[in-house]
Amino acid sequence: MKQFAALTRSELTVFVRDRATFLVTFLFPLVFILIFGFIMGGEDVERVAVGIHIAEGADGEVLREVLSQRTGLEHQTFAAYHDLEKALQDREVDLGIGWDGDELSFLFDPAMVQRQGALSQLAAGVASDVNLRRQGLEEVLVAEREHVGRAAAANWFNMTVPAIIAFSILSAGVFAVSGHIAAMKERKILDRLIVTPMRPLLFLLAVMTVRLIVVYISTLITLFTAMGVFNVTFEVDWFRYTLLVAASTVGMMGFGALITLVVRRPSSAGNVANVLVIVMMFLSGIFFPVEIMPPFLQALSRVLPLTYMAAGLRHATGVIDMTGLRFFAITAALAALALVLIPALARYVVRPERR
Amino acid sequence: MTAVLRLSYLSLRTWLRERITLFWSLFFPVFVLVLLSAIFGGADEERYMRFHIGLVNLDREAEHADFSNMVEQAFAHLAEPKAEGREQLFVLNTPGEEEDPEAFLDRTREALRQGHLAAVVVIPAGFSETVGAALHGTAAFLQAEVKLLYNHGDSGSELAASIVEQVLADLNRQVLVQANLYERDQEVPASSSWVGTADGAVRYVDFLLPGVVLMAFLTNGLFGVPGSILYARDERILRRYWVTPFTVRKYLVAYSMATLAMCALQLALLWALGSGAFGARVPLAAPLPGLYLLLSAVTFLALGFIIASLSKTANAGMSIANILNMPMLFLSGIFFPVTGLPVALQVIVYANPVTYLVDGLRVSLDVGAGKLPPWSTVVVPLLWIAVAVAVAARKLQWDVDQ
């Protein structure tokens, strides 16, 4: 116990002194929340600003009527087409519509790739409604939307904050092994430690303990910052939240162990970990819907641990529903990853490096 | 001059032998290009979209269920594998022959709540009768409602709901045409165009490729200078140069030439991949884009010198580069537009030279409208270069004992 306490203390000191790791653990999730929160979270997917330009002599009443009746849509009229283009360029509006009395022209911003699908659908819907109105007809079939999810899932941000937290746990867990331990191996620090009475598993337990503490604190900071800055509300089930954060942290350390064991060269392990972490960030549906991706990427998304970690944390923060069985299965699977791979990592710690 | 060229060549060879440099300078940008092109390459069309949705027809048992069957068939058609390599739009979940539709509805509602389905379409009992009444004018302003269950806030579910609404809008026209109420030849033509471009739609890969090239250049500049010069200084390798006739100025020229050669290599690799594998058509070698690329490479190199000047050790330099890298990338519009930011973040956006360079480069390539005055896309990066030269001249230490 004394040995464990000493190792934990020294690991904590190393962590605090290692500015890069410290910043990655605490600062990166906040940077992600702030940058992506402002870039994408501020844009409620159902709120669209439309700019319209009606050519001189053309009757724009039908178009205005159609736009007024669509929910979540604001429109403003521009006297000159050039002004509409400029407003779109300056991102004052999301979609431009021109009407010359005979033809509808939709104007998009090529940079708005993350909303392109939704805006194209909106344009098609507007065109359809205009055609009906011009022929004096009303819609016969209408869709009555009903939200069936949790009340807390009010916007994009509610879904994204737990996912960003999951991503920060993934990075911290994977790099604790593929970065920190692999670097210790490369610098021959482990070679020096193993000639002491220190037990490798105890050393790994100390690393895990420190990571568990700092990751948990980091997730809380991220969560409360999001709540404070963006006024997002969560209904956190603290028992499930704590359980999942702990299982995810050690599970991702197990995943890091897997990388380190497969990629023999320590420095390469860090690079491989970087690639896998970024692949998971993009493919787990954190920032973009998985449904817009090609089928093979959708299939890949279903086998990535981050997909399940994000879903589990969304559930623990009250954003989505999940059966207890599924939640505990995810938690158990992540913990099992650690239980299986961390002992294997202990052997790696004491294995002499190939020369 | 021979010595400068020789050192430049040797620097480049050294970098190409280092796994870490190969990874971040060549492999990583290629990886980002491949990954983002694979994800978003089909995002502006329905080519890749596939949604798991539930469909419950509670009107199936009605005496005249023509319209509800029509809706059902329309969704079934969209769930068939499409021709010409296009994927099916929906994966439909419908109740089995013996299954109670109400029980199935409860099950799919739960599946939607748990994120297993993107949306559920419910055709209520009496639907066909209502449509018939609306079409034959037996009831004024009558509309037949299809219930659309979705998960607000889940962008996949939102998109699925929008697409389902679009399918219903098409069905609307079909129903009205059948009832001889709607005339297709009276439809107004609709066209789409893209702001700031001369010839039609901008493909995502054409928008992305210049951004990835700049990201690769930025990595060279931010990490290259502290990673090469400061390490060489800290390891006392530079000191050996200074006892030869080789001057700091010559060293700088050689180093800059090697960096530009590395940028050229990155550009060639990314351009070949972008045009060969993903069909990018942006003319990156045209004179104006070429000048922007050169200006970008020099600006990022200058930023690297600012970091090197303000760092006591190579490790500190790498840490500063790490901290600056992400905000510089994401607060510049290199991958996604930056809008709606608070003042504090807007200051970063407008102070960030990447914002100006990516804007100027994309305008010169005709893949987007310039948000900034054209002069600023040249002047601001030049100002950064001037600041870097001034700071490096005063602060950069060329030997550990200085």
C-alpha cells in the first residue's frame, strides 16, 4: 500500500509537471466545446435564416406566404440580388432564394458543408410549396412532427457536449498508455524502474488511479463550462456518469495498451494512437450524423468504442434513453477491455526493449 | 551558394528519414483528405445517405386503403437498392404479417427514443378516407396528417425527418396529379447555384483540398522550426555550424528552401491524391493560387520563427505550437465556416493569418466567395511576416549559451 501511495504521488507530480499532457487533458475538451459550440452549436438545425430577392415587376407574395408558414424559418427581403449574395457570403443568411416571376433560383454557400443536406431538402420543400400555392392548391398530406426523445435533448449542443467529454476520455486514456508509458519505455525510464522492487501491475494501477482522478475532474469542468457558458441543461445520473467515466477511462487505457502491444516501436504507437483517435472523432457521430456517410463508414462507426461511450454518456446526462441492460453492457465491455489488456501491458512494462 | 543548396538538400533528406516528420507532414494531411472526402464527399446529395426508419400503417385494414398503401409503397420503393451504384435511402422497419401494428408502434417508438431508428412514420387510421374527402372537396381545408416521430436535437434524426417530409411533398403532387388538380407543366423551374463561384456547384473535395494543403503547410511552419532549429540548438548541433564559415543568414536561407521543398512535396502528393482519387479540379498550380500558396508557406514559416524566438527550449516551443495549432486551424474557416462567434473569438479569427490565406486561396481557385477585402488576404500575412522577422531578429537565440 505504501509503495502504491508513493507511486501514485510521483505519477501525479509527473502529470502536473508535464505541461503538454496537462493541457491536453484539461484544455483541449474546453477548446473543443468553445470552438465547436460557437461554430456549430449556435446553429439550431431547425432555425434557418433565408434571404429572398424578388425581381422588379415579379409578384413575390406566394413565396413570402410559403416561407412565413414554415416553422423555424426566418426570412428577410433584399432589394438587390447582389445584396443577397453578400448577405450569404457574410453568413447573415443560410440560404438565398431568387424569384423573377418565372423561375426560382436557390443560392447556397459552398462552405456550409455541414448543413448542405438539410438546406437542399429545405429548398426542395419550398419549391414544392410554391408550386402548390401557384396552382391554388393546399397540401393534402402533411407531416405532423412529434419529438419523442428526452426533454433535455433540446438542441445540437445537448447531444454534442457528452460526446466531446467521451472524446476527451478516449484521448486521455489512450495517450496515458500509448504516449506516457510508451515514452517512459523509449527513454529507458521503465528499464530503471523494473530493477527496483516495484511491481509492474502496481505501477500501472498508480497510472490508472491518477488518470481516473484527473479525467473525472476534467469531465466535470467541461460539463459545467458548457452548462455555464451555453446555458445547456443536463439531468445527470451521477452514479451512472461516474461509473461510465471510470470504465471508459480504464477501458481506453486498455485500448491504448492494445495499440502499444501491437505497434512495437514506442514512438510509432503514439502516431497510430493519433490516427485512431482522429478516425473515431469523425466517425462516431459526435459532430456529424453517421447517416450521411458511405455505408462502409457507417458500419465502421458501429464497431468503434467511442460511438458507445458517447451514447452511454448522453444517457447518463439525461439526453437520450437507453435500457439499463444496454448501459451496463457498454460499461462492462469497457471495463473488460481494461481487465484483459492491462495485465498484458504489465508484461510489456517489464519486457526488455528490442534493440 | 553550393553550401546553402547542400544544407537545404540534407535537411530535406533528414526530415524524410524521420518517422515523426513523415507522419505529421505527409501521412497526416493525406489521411485528413481521405477521411473528410470519404465522410462528406456525398453529403451534398443523397447518394450515401441511409436512414433506418420505422413505418406503421394503421389504415391498412380500411375498406379503401388506396392512399395509405400509396404512401407505404413510396417508402418501400425508396428502401430498394438503387441502380447505378446508388445506395438505398431508407432501411424500412415494418410490422410482420401477424404483428399487431399498435404493439409494433410502441416498439419502434422505443427504438427511436434509444437512437436505433432515425424516424418513425405513422399513417393513422382513416388516412385514406381523409385524403379522399380532401381531394373531392367534401370537406373544406381538410388535410390528412401523417405522424412523423423524430428525435429533436439529433442531427441524423432531424435530417431523416426533413427527407421524409420531402417524400410526402412529392406524394402530395402525385396525389393531386392523379386527381387532375395539379398540372405538372405549370411547375416553375428551380435552379441551384453557389455564391462566389463562376461555374456552378462546388464539390466538397475542391473546397477541402486547399484547406488541407494549408493545414499541411501550417504543420511544417509551427512544428518544423521549434522541432528542427531549437532541437539542433539545444543539442549543440548549431554551435558546430558557427565555427565554420557558414553564417546564420545562409543557414536561414537553406532552412527556408528545405521547408519550401517540403511544402512542394506535400502539395504534389495532396494534389495528385485529390485529383486522382477524388476528382478534384482546383487549379492549384495556376499563377494566383500558386502565389497564395507561396505566401502561406512563408507566413507559416515566419510564425514558426516567432514561436522559436519566444521559447527557451525546444520542448517549450513544441508545447506552444501544440496550443496554437488547433485554434489556428478551427478558427480560420479552413474546414468549416466560422460564424456567430463572440467578440473574444472573433478577435482570434481576425488576427489569425490562416483566415486571410484560406480566404484568398479559395477565391483565387473559384471555390467560394471572399468574406474579406482582397487586399487584406495579402497585407495581413505580410504584416505577420514582418512581425516575425522583427521578433526573430531581436529574440531568437542561435546558441544555448547566448
